[in-house]
Amino acid sequence: YNKLLCENMAFTEDSDMKLVDVGYGNRVSGERIVADIGADSAPAKRLVAAAKENFTAIDATCGKKTRTVIVMDSGHIVMSAKEPESIEATEK
């Protein structure tokens, strides 16, 4: 079943896709990350507010405080409870 599911998603076990852990078992494709910024700045807060209005916000905090805002190339905004430095370290 898992092999069939992966084939339907154009993802195989041999794929070189790099998944970045954004906390609590959530992962995003490292190749699609445009930027990861601290969530305390005013521009980050505006990004999150606009993404929530456009239904492009993905909350991966599991109810914890948002520490990092990740901008994806698809225009989605991922909110993470991990520090930006720890996400940057897993990207490399």
C-alpha cells in the first residue's frame, strides 16, 4: 500500500528529496523552502495574517508558540515551533 501511495505521489524510496523537520513529526520539502524567518518581527506577523486570510497558512506548531515562519515557493506559509537556527541546520 505504501509503495503504491508513494508512486501516485511521484515519490519513490530512491528519491533524493530532502525533507526538513519543522517539529512534532512535521516535515516540508527542503528544496521548496524560500526563506525561514523569526516569527517575532512585524513583517513575519503580516505574512502570517495574510496567509491566514488567503487560506495558505499551515500551522505545524501543535498549539505551541510560533518561533519560525517558513516561506515556501508555492506561496504557502508554514509556522513552526522550532527556532530558525535549528531549521537552518537541518536544511544543510
